[in-house]
Amino acid sequence: MDVFRIATAGSVDDGKSTLIGRLLYETNSITTDKLEAIERASQRKGIGFLDLSLLTDGLVAEREQGITIDVAHIYFNTPKRKFIIADSPGHVEYTRNMITGASRAQTSVILVDARKGIIEQTHRHYFIANLLRIPYVIVCVNKMDLVNYSEEVFTKIKNDFLKLSANLPNTQQQIVVIPVSSLHGDNLTTQSPKMPWFTGEPLLTLLEGLPVPTARGKFRMPVQLAIRPRNESHHDYRGYAGRISSGKISVGDSVTVLPSGRSSKVTGIHKNGQEQSTATDRESVTITIADNIDISRGDMLVRTGEEPTLKTEHKAFICWMDGNVLDTVKSYLIQHGTQRIRAKVTQITFVQDTASLQQVEPTSGLKMNEIAQVKVKTAKPLPVDTYSENPANGTFILIDEFTNNTVAVGFFE
């Protein structure tokens, strides 16, 4: 049974927590004691229904304010598929949380209040889904019960969102718009008789049927450790351990070591003490090769003929995550794969206004949660791919070398 990863986003009071809670309730994913606790909490609040939003608001501050602050990972399954939901905050103050929460998602579920329509935060949520190249975007027009299940209201919001999506560069996303009511469960797990004009699939059916996106990218394996056993029986063994970030490799394939550029043949692939003929992305393996090449942590194994360009000057989008403003004079540490070297952000090309989707001239260094296109110069050449071609090898983080704080997450262009 495959695992499908979902990132949710919505503005305050759009009903995101209620939608997730309803999915858990309808799929019998709530334990009896948890359900009883939610019933008691609903009674204390003096409401006449089961407040399913309490299932996802884990922090006390979230329950008190009725907002999502941190990223919560929620697990449930149906007979057809397992799901992991990254319930991310939608407010601009938590943009960095939203990006990290959605970074591995295969689909983005964006909620829109039927009474309010497309608002600034909807722009932000979709821009991030577009930036991260999430293959599927499902827009749930929620609270349809409060607009009398109006087809006219739904059609206007749907058209407004499709116009919005046409203004962003990644036009290959599959976008589906569904009218729902999280509170009453309309079009979540079954077709709602209150909206006979909608002939599409309910949300859960759609999520169960979406194909799992195939992994993108050529073979890349950042080397974590060169293994040289110090015993007589393995005195001539030399293996290179790492986690394959993308692609596939087999015994007999030719690989090139970067940055040295030297090539050799794969003679063995070992995992958990067992030999295997092939290995694919996300597998942690040890690879042996035919020739003695100087390979150490920070180097990268790639398939010969599929080498990325080694360069020191890069164009990228970054989301600034630190309370201190980005300083273009200061040097930072860039972590790419297992390589960590000095780097500088030499120029802020523009700041992306995620509310208006306009590119704004920078007035000063980047502030927390701001997203910008920048130029980065690294102390040594890095073997990078663009994020659109290979997400696994197209990302990086910036680290303050004095505080050791992660100050930015980036995507190579």
C-alpha cells in the first residue's frame, strides 16, 4: 500500500482543522478515548456539535486562539491508501513553517471560505505550492452551507482561482476545485445530495485515486562516509555510504565522482549487510567501485554522462527564516547534500510579494518569512540541479556560522 503526502493550507477560520478532523472521523481513524475527549471539550465550549477541529490543534495556544501555529503530521489510512497530512499554518507570520511542512507533499489542499472568495492569503498558499512544484493542487471551497450551496458562488471562486494559477510559472500542476462543507461533511467522503450540480468526485475519492508522482531526477548520492575497515579480513575493502537522493543505480553502471570528475564502475551495492543489484532514491546504501579513487564526505556520486554543472555562482529562491535581517556582506554556511561550505548572498534580485504576486524591489536585507530571488556565491563549486529538474538535489539551507541557526531554505533556479 503506497503512502500519499498531503499539505493543507488555509486562512484563519476557513475550516481547515474541521476538514481534517472530519476526514479522520469519517475514516474511523480516531480512537475511542480521543473521541470521548473531543466530546467533553466540545461540551465545555458550549456548542451543540462535535468540534472535530480540536483533533488537529495540538498546542494550547492553537486551541485558545483557534489558529494553526506549528506543523502537525497527521496519519490515517483507507483500504486503498495510507495518508500523511502536513497540517501547516496559513498566516504570513508562519510562512517558513508552511514551506517546511509542504516540502515533501505530493498534493496541496487549499481551503477557501465560500463567503470570502480568493483573498491575499490564498495567493500566498498557492504561490508556495507553485514554488515547491507540488504536482496536484486541490482547492476546497468550504462553508458552502453558509452560501446556500450556491453553484454561482462556487463557479466564480473556481474561475478566480484558475485565473490566479495562470499568472504563475509552473503551469503543469493539476488543479481541481471542489465545493465542500467541512462541518456537515458535504463532498468530503461521499457525494453531497445538497449540491447535485457538482458532478466531480468527493475529496477522499479524489485523494485515493490520484497517481503517486514518479520521483524526478537523475542519480545523485551525496557521500556521507568512506568505509575502510581496520581488520585483516577486510583490509582491502573500500565502500562509500550515503542516502540516494534521487534516481537509480545498478551494479555495472558507470559513476563519476564530483568534484574530482573521475569515473569508475559500480561493483557492489550493500544495504543492511545484504548485497543487492540495484538501489533507488531514499535508500541508504554502501557502494563499492572498481577503482581506488579519493572519495570523502561531501563528494557526490552521479551516473556518468548525467553530471550536473559544477559552479560557484547560483540563482535561487530563498525563504528567510531568521529574526536577524539577511546581510549581503556577511558570509554564511551553505548545506547542500552532505557538503557544508562558506557562501554569500551577493544580491537580492527581487522580493516576492506573495499576497499580490508582484515582484518588489528590495529596500533592505530580507526579513523573517520573506521570499526572494537571490544570487549566491559559494567558496567551492557545487554539483547542483535546478529545483524544477531535481528537487532532491536542487535544495539547500543557509546556516549562521556563529549561532548555528538555520537562517534560510533555498531552491536553485
